[in-house]
Amino acid sequence: QVQLVESGGGLVQAGGSLRLSCAASGSIFSINPMTWYRQVPGKQRELVAGFTRAGSTIYADSVKGRFTISGDNTKNTVYLQMNSLKPEDTAVYYCNKCQQLRCYWGQGTQVTVSS
């Protein structure tokens, strides 16, 4: 079993920054792969950024150059640094991890960007 806990969301003005954290616990072999998704009401959950199984990084086109994913294997934690935030970044951000044919989700953290 894997547990994921996100934190760091909040309310920020457009142009501001936030750093999200996703702490994984349980039977963790590696933080790779681990992915950030986001969802707004009425829309599908979309991939934002992540580490692949090989440790490469991937980003949605809409966040490239503004968001940076990083990780700390010693803490089983992945971070999402979000800069130059836009109102359209407003969403609930979820952490996702798949291992041994199972996928796990955190409870989500709300990010609200005011214009």
C-alpha cells in the first residue's frame, strides 16, 4: 500500500508562486514514477508534470517554463514549484503514483489564482 499526501496549495495572485509537496509513505521502492495532475469541476483530470519510471521529467505544454518538478528520494517526496501562476492554473492538484500494477492518488490540494 502507498499513501500520498499533498500540501502547499492556497490562494495566490496572478504572477505569484506556490510550491506543492507530495509525500509518499508505505511500500515505496522509488519516487519514480510520480506525477502531478490537476482537475477543475466539469473537466477531466489532466497531467501537469511528472517523473517517468526512468527519472525523466515530463510537463504539460501549458506549464512548460513556469512549473518545475523535483524530488527527494530520502524523503519520498516530490515537489512542484509553480511560478508565474495564471488564473487558468486554478484547480485541485493531485499526486499520483503507480507501482506494481496499482495506482494511488492523494486527496488533492486546492490552488486558486486570482486575477
